[in-house]
Amino acid sequence: MDICLIAAEGARYRHEDVRLGKPLFPPLGLMTVAALTPPEHTIAIVDESVEAADPRMESELIGLTAMTAAAPRAYDLADRYRARHIPVVMGGMHASALPEEALRHVDAVVVGEAEGLWPQVLDDARGGGLQPLYRGDSFPPASSIPPARRDLIEAEGYTAKYVMQATRGCPFACSFCTVSTFFGRVLRTRPIDDILAEAAQLGGEPVTLVDDNIMGCPEFANEFFARWADTGKTFWSQASTTMLKTPELIAKAARAGCKALFVGFESISQAQLARIGKRFNPIERYDELVKRLHDAGIAVVGSFMFGLDGDDRDVFERTADFAERAEIDIGQFSILTPLPGTRLYHELESAGRIVDRDWSHYNGAHVTFEPVGMTADALESGFHWIYERFYSMRSIARRVGKRITPLVWGVNMIYNRRVAHWLAGLREQPS
Ligand code: SF4
């Protein structure tokens, strides 16, 4: 069959809208699905963050994926392809959370991870017998993750051209997060030989390990960092604040080539953290964590969210003060978003607090629920305010002035130049 895999583009999640001049990451999920496709099929990938999919394209099967904010676009595309009698299969986080909704637009939904399911989907599609739902009985072993098909995308079109995954899942279950629902709470680790073999195919630029918690299994991280060090490649990844319990791993990550870690601080209030299931974040040790990472030569990409129950109008200024004092290198701010499939969604839904069901607004930049500590307008304008303050020249100088590296300085300057334009675009969007 001729198959086309499409990553639908909606309002990009959180600060990716700033675009850094290019889309941030290549579509690793689709590159992995492509790698699972038997060679008798021909396959292409269209990433709509680079180019819009052509609704008149010829294909024998369309495979769609979309984050929640892109679901309306994915459904629109699906409707058009199916009107031309091209079967459409949809996977990814949103369709997995709401398969019945997706099935109003597509022929089949793959719930969860594609490994173990995709070959069956293709066999059924070839025989004209697609089932509506494909759902695995368990999470597939990480050893079944193939090297991604990088030959199907133009790596140069992305800011972080090399993305890979070493692990899947996260041992925690924060209420707003889709990771443990989609990938499970048992961290599955790929065989290190497989990871290194895939890394060996990449060029010399930094690798982004899009793992949700690269130190979530300390034993694995210990061996992984030791062996990755031999590749000579630098990398970025994500880790939870629980790395404070294993400071030796921070040093080891740095020696292995880690240049930046994304850390979900989320809130500077312990009470709010408890409400979102992130009690394990110790706010009294945030400064120490940032200092430890900086001392090891690792930049900190800090994530913070607003609109949590208990947040008031002052939360933006308090958070900005903390981020500047702690010298957070790069900040990602978002409005709490009840993504379908999360515990937060069910909590707000059952309390009757979800007020906006336009999925295109579920990108971390819009208020979609009724906040309690401030009005929706105050929440949205506070979100805009903190981006403007954090990426002002004054704040950049305070935060990164002492430790200028080309990477961190470059990212801050791009934000400084683009953030006003991005926020103006958000203000103009219909609500
Ligand atoms: S620690 Fe991070 S990845 Fe894990 S559940 Fe919480 S937010 Fe999600």
C-alpha cells in the first residue's frame, strides 16, 4: 500500500508557538510508526508544522496523529480523505484518550503505543477489514522500539534535529500529565546497545532525548550515562526534581554530555503541588537543585503552570521573582490545561468547571476551565505578563548574565525578539 502518515498541526502546545524560527522537534512518533511498517509498503510523512497536508493527495491509507490542540485539524483532514474513500487510522494521545470521539471522523483508532498493533492494522487495511479499535493488552517492551526512520523527514527543518527516546513512561502520576496514562507508570528502558546503535547514525549535533524522566530509574540512568559518555555526543533531556536524591547522577549526566535538562517545577507553592499530585517537588530545595545543575554545567529549562487551585493574582510575580533569583536559564510557562485522559480533566469535568471544549484552545495558552483564585482574564493576562517579564533584557541579564553560553543566550534572545509578536497573535485569536 501507499501510506501517508500525517502529524496534524493545531495551536502548538505551550511556548513552541514562539517557533524558534523553525518547529522544535521532528515527529518522532510517526518516524517510529514508519519504522514499524513492513518494507512491502511505501510510506511518507507529512509534518504540518513544516508543510500543510494536501487534502487532495492520493494515498491508500492515511495515518493521523494529533495532540489535543490539533485534534480539530486532524478531524477536518480525516473527513476530507474519507469523503474521497481513503481509509484513515488515527493514533496518538488525543485519539487514545477519546477514541469514540475520534471514531466519528476516522475508520480506526489505535489506542496507546503502536508497537505490536501497527502491523495488524496494515494487514486489516490491505484486506479491507479495518477494525474500529486497536488496543494492546499491555505496554509493549521498550526493546520493541525500532530506530526512527529519519530518512523520511528533512532534519534541517527543525531546531532540534536529532530526537530519540531511551525510556518510556514515568513512575509518577501528576494529575495534569498524559505521560503515565499513555505510557504507564513503570519506566520501560530500551536496551542500551539499541540506543547507542541508533545514536551512532546521527550527526555531531546535540541529541534531544525526549524521555519524560531520564533519571526515573536511577539504575538504568547510571549505566546509560556511563555508556553514552563514549559516544562523545552532547544531549538535552527531561528529569524530575527527584534527581536531588541522586546527586551523583547529575554529575554523571554532565560527564556524559548533558547540556540542559527540562525540569517540571510547575509551582512554587507546596499546597498547589499537592493538589496536582506533585507533592514530591520540594520547593525548599528548588534553589539548591538549580545550583547543583549549574555547577555541573547543565542549563535548566524550568516549566511552571498557572491557574492551579490556590493560585492568586500575585502568583505570576512571585514565580518570576523565584525564576530570576534561581537563575532559571529558559522558562516555559503555561496555563493549567485539563487534557482529556488526565485525572485533572476528570476532576474538573465532574466539578462542572470545564467551560471551553474547543480543543484548539488546549495548548497551554488559553483558559479552558473556571479558575478559583482569580478571573479567567486575570489568569490569561498574568500568563502573558510573565512571558514578557521573563524574556525582557533585564531578566535575561539577571538570569543568564553570569553564565553565558551560546545555546542559552541564543534561545533567550530568540524569545526576547519573538515573544511580543506571539502574545499579540494569541490576543487576536477568537476565544
Ligand atoms: S513527573 Fe513529569 S512526566 Fe512524570 S507524571 Fe509528573 S509531569 Fe508527567
